[in-house]
Amino acid sequence: MVHPINKTIDLGDGRTITVETGKLAKQADGAVTVRMGNTMLLATVVAAKDAAPGVDFMPLQVDYKEKYSAFGRFPGGFTRREGKPSDYEILTSRLVDRVLRPLFPDNYHAEVYVNIILFSADGEDMPDALAGLAASAALAVSDIPFNGPISEVRVARVDGQFLINPTFEQLAQADIDLMVGATLENIMMVEGEMEEVQESEMLDAIKFAHEAIKKQCQVQLELSEACGKLQKREYCHEVNDDDLRKKVHDDCYRKAYDIAISASSKQERTEAFDKIVDDFKANYTEEELEADKGLMIDRYYHDVEKEAMRRAILDEGKRLDGRKTTEIRPIWCETDFIPGPHGCAIFTRGETQSLSTVTLGTKADEKIVDDVLVHGKERFLLHYNFPPFSTGEAKAQRGVGRREIGHGNLAHRALKRMIPKDYPYVIRIISDILESNGSSSMATVCAGTLALMDAGVPIKKPVSGIAMGLISENEGKNYAILSDILGDEDHLGDMDFKVCGTKDGITATQMDIKCDGLSYEILAKALAQAKEGRLYILGKILETLPEPRPDLKPQAPRIETFTIPKEYIGAVIGPGGKIIQGIQEKTGATIAIDETDGVGKVEVAASNKDSIDAALAAIRAIVAVPEVGEVYEGKISSIMPYGAFVEFMPGKDGLLHISEMDWKRLETVEETGLKEGDTIQVKLLDIDPKTGKFKLSRRALLPKPEGYEERPPRERRERRDRGEGGDRRGGERHERRR
């Protein structure tokens, strides 16, 4: 007999979220379904009973997966089966992971697997906003140690009003789109994009989201109590030796502190820190180190190194590289460095360097998005690569990892709103990180801005980005906010806060907080300090290239766009694509046609102007409206006894009657010397209002013979009927009637 337990969360706008456990996946350590409207997720969590030998970190794996059946669709591809995760699924998994990971106990090292599956969707509500709640609720109804609960919500601002978990339609109108993750007491994660908003507006959005999260966390506590899971399992994943811990601290702390204030380079500092622990280990035999002592020494020394770095900043205001807390590392930039791409730039800040390139393409280069709920085309792409050599690692470079997807997405969101909506090119930015010591994603934003301007892309405004850090103690009573953090300051600090924007406001942000008790006051100060740093970096960018180049590079394709009436799309394409393919083959241009807002949007691209002009002329000739009295150059498509049919415009044929071929009387068409395939000039005399047929004349364009007298039409008919004159066929008809 199934006895499910469920709780309901009221969103306050007529919508509710239902969390239920006890019905599905009961062999997992924890399982819940979360439902809002017709959108339903199943989240499960399973943890190993013990930690694997030698593991001293949190082996957490979060996977978010969407079933195509959730929206009544078949997957694409030959197998018609869900395959590797999409970028959207990876990004959603990362959003959940970043909130959960810091809240597991520091000494808990068992493997934990969180799976979130979308089983139903209505196409209106966005399921990623429910994934964090589902994962945390699954942990809440399990006995896995976890210092939660947490939840995540999306907050959007539409017409000046904040909304929690907006629909797809509402989000399309929003100028703020933030995902916020938090516990009852503290903000843990923020990520999103904005339309150049001010720091105070972003803070208001975070506060609004937190109030909604508090309600969802409280419901999870009630659910956990109802399931009898407030008491978590016991575990022992670390062997500790307090005497050894003290010995490591006494012997190594002062040495580590001296290095922390030495203002040395990353490589020198790393070697010096490693030497301290290696010298300490020299006091022990290999057998002792191979046992638990080696792992314990590494763990205790990591704590010593962290303490030394933090104390140097809090007590003396000295950072690892000697900078002040508000100081930005030296910056140098260069554009037009590589001849092949359509735009390129190098942005170097301290020991972090991005080489970014821009490629401009046509409609054929659009990325096709075919996710479960999101399908369409993407015209602005940004790909971020992080090879191992950028950090000096001797390691093979494999496929793109989740980190690369996440960092590239942040830079993409920072820049995409600065691309004009009517810009005809498809744009691809590639950021290759050649050196890394802190905030390579922000270097990507800066290098991407420069590369776009170098390519001649008329961006609305240049964008820069900065990563902020935090060192705090005593629940935030003693703290230091760090501008432009190093990799070690990110790893050993309490916050990684990335802010991107123009001179007028924030366009994207990403924040991860690793400490308890971060106040909104500290957050506001961090945002103000980030703005100063961001504007300083923006100034360095503009010193290198003040504005987009006035023209494209010679090797970039040229694109012309214009619209045609919807009814002419078929005429331009032709049966089986015959017409458009013929134009492309003849001119060398690439042509794409798309129906948008009731009109045909035509895009013509080529590497030279002559090809574009030829293609434009051919298309405009097809869609042009024939005008009586106009002269056209046409091609004879067929010869008949009574005249010739002439294609005077693409797809438009008219009759050139034998009587309109010349001023003199003709017995046969052959007398003119005209034949199929000949090109001649004709004048459009008339368009039949009933049939739409065209009457053409060549005679009207020829000089009239001297002394020529035009007989009235009635007299000509009478002469013809009597068998007089030159109309032999008329005379024959007259004889037959007789």
C-alpha cells in the first residue's frame, strides 16, 4: 500500500508547487516529485555508504535530464532516443551543483549522485527553476548528511514588477533574468543576465527571490520531519591526528605566511608552497606517508596555506601578488593579430590571457536548437576553450567539459544583448584561454568585445567583466573585498562574484558564495567596488580600440538583406528550388529566404559586390510588378505560327503577336529571323484584367517606315473578311464561311 506524503507551496499568484514523496523510486535514498501546473520533475539521490580510499573531497554528481516525451515529442537523429546532455541540461545541472556542493559537511567524502528528470511539461512554465527545489527535497527526505535545505527560483522583472518563476512568454519581455539559490539564511548562488541595470536593482531582485526561497525551504523542513529524516546517517570518512595537525601548523604556518606576502608570481609561489610541504614530509618514511599520514599532512597543510593567505589579507592588506584589495592587474590588449579570421583580439590581465576570434556567417550557419522545450535558431554563438597548457598542466586535451560550457554561457549572456537585433550576420566568437590565473571567463568577455569591434560588428556598447572575491571571518564582521581575484584567491576565499556590463549598467552576473552570513551590506559594497574595476577595465579596452571598425575585413562575406511580399517567396525559390539554385549558380552568391512577420526576408551573401548586385537584380526582377508602357529585355521561349512567347521578366511570359513584330506585313514569324533563345526588347502594351495575360510589342520600339499609314482596326477586319490584303488566314476563313 502506497502512502505518499506531500506538501504544497503557494507562490502567491494563483499558482502552487506540490512536493510529494513515498510513491516513486522508493529504493533510492531519497526521491520526490515536484509539480507546478503540468510541469513535473522527479529527483532522486543516492549516496555510497562509505568513502572510497584516499578521497578527501566531495564526489558529487548532479545530472538534469529532459525526456522528449515530457512535451509529446520524438528526439531527433537516427536512433530517436535521448543522447548526450544538451547545453541547457548541463547548465541546469551546474546551477544545482553549485548550491548543493558547499553545504555537504567538509569531512563527508562518500559519492553522491543526484538525478533530476523532467517527465512532464506544458511549454509554459520553465522546469529549470524547479530543479534546485527538487534536488534539495530529495536530500531532505533521505538520511544523507546535508546542511540544507536550499531552493532555487528564477526572478524576472517585467514592466517594473518582479515575478517568481515566470513563464517562457513572460521571460521574453523581462529586463532582468536571475536564477537565485539560497538557504533559509544565506544567498548561495546567483546567475543571470540583465538589460544594463543598476547594482541596486539587481540587489532588489535577489532580495525578492530570497523571500520566496525561504518559504520553499520551510516546506522542505516540514517534509523531512513528516518522513522522520531529521536525523542523518553517521559516517567516518577521515582519519585525523590532532597532534600531527598541530605539528604541521607550527612548522609550516610562518613559512607559508612569508610566501603569501612575498608578491611572487604564480609559478614561483606554487613551487615555494610545494617545497614547504615536501620538506615537512621528509621527516617521515615512505611507509608512513603511504599510510594515512601522507593524506593527513596534505589536508592539514591545505588548511595552513588557506589561513596564511587569508590572514595576510585581513591583517596586513597584502594579497598573494602584492596588490591592494581594489587594484587591477596590469592589462594589455591587441587587435588584428591573426590575418585569417574576420576579427580577433588578445586580452591579457596579469597571468590570464584570452585569444578571441570572430567569424561572420550567413543564415546557413545558424545553430539549430532542438531541446525538449526550446527549439529554434541561434545567430550569436560563443565557444570557450580551456586547454590544460593554460595552467601549465601536462595533460591531454579532451572534449568540452561542463566548466567550459558554463564559462562560455556566462560570456555569451554578457555580450548577446549588445548585438543589434537586425544585424544580418551570424556571429561566432571563439575564446581560447592561453594562460589562466583567475577569471578567464571575464577575460573572454573583454577579448570578445574587442574582437567584435575589430570585425566591424556595430555593437551597441562595449562590455567588460571583472571577478570579485571575499575574505571574511566572524560572520562577516571582519572582511576584505578583492577586485580581480587570482585563482588561489578564488579557491581559498569565500566568494567568487563575476560582474559584466557596459558603462551604463550590468548585463550578466554569476556569484558563488562559500561562507555563511554574507550580508546585503557586504554584497552592495562588493557590487560598488566591482563597478569601479569594471569601468577601469573598460577604459583599457577603449584605449586599444575606441569603436567598431567602419568596415568589415576584406575576407569577410558581404550580406545584403531586403524583404519581398510573402506571395513571391515561391516564385523566387521556384519548383524544387530551381530558380534560386540557378541564380546562385550564375552569380556565385548564397541566397537564403525566410518568412518573418508576414513578409519574405531575403539574405544575399557573397565575397564580392558584383556577385551580390547580380543576385539582387535577378531577385528583384522576379518580384517586380509588370507595368504597362515599360520596356523590358526578354528571351524568346517559344515560336508559334501566330507569334512568339517572350519571358520578359523571370517567370512572366507574354505574347508577341506576329502583327506586333514589325511595321511591315509578315506572312510568317520566320521572316523576322527571330528564333527561340534570342534576346529582344519588347514593350508591355496591355494586361488582360480577367486572365492576367500580357500583350507585348516589338514593333512599338522600331522606327515607323516613312509614308506608313495605319488603317483603322474596323477597316482591317473588313478587308480580312473579304479576303483582301495580306491576311491569308483571314481570307481562307472567309472562303470557308462562303
